Amino acid sequence: MIHITKDNFVWLDVTDQLTQSPKAWVENEIYAVHDDDSESLLESIDEVIEAINLGLRLCIEGGYLPSKYTPQEKWWHKAKKLVKDGYVYVRWNDVKIPM
């Protein structure tokens, strides 16, 4: 799941994965993202477990959105679709991506 803070920073929410396997934090820099959008780097397995117990959102950094980003809900709903061999294809001209 993706979490976007008020300053348009994107976080990849990995709370569910870490709840099942807290030791997975070793492979990535994991942050606890608080309700006020502040974050804390978790530096030990004990901190990861404590964050899970506190119900905090555990995330990996994604980066900032472009300055002219305007979210568009379901851009593909108007695009013509073709389903073949389990893949869904849309025509590039039907895709409207904000720049």
C-alpha cells in the first residue's frame, strides 16, 4: 500500500509484511510514520516490534511526487482495454498522465 504525506512524500507501507515477519527489517531501511506525518528510522528489531505493538505505520521511502502532481482516480476506466493471456493492455493514446 502507498501512503502520501501532506508534503507529497510517498511511502511504501510494509506494515502487514513486517507484522508477519519483523526480522525482514534488516534488508531495508524501515521508518515508523506517525499520525502527524513525522517519521523515525527504526534501527533494531526491538524498535520494529515496539512500533508494531504501538500500531504505527511501517514504511520504506519512495520519494517526492512531482511538483505539478494532481492525483487522478482510475485513469484507465476510460481507456479501451484488451485482455490477452492474462494481461490487460491499454492504448497509450488513451492514457492521460499529468505532467
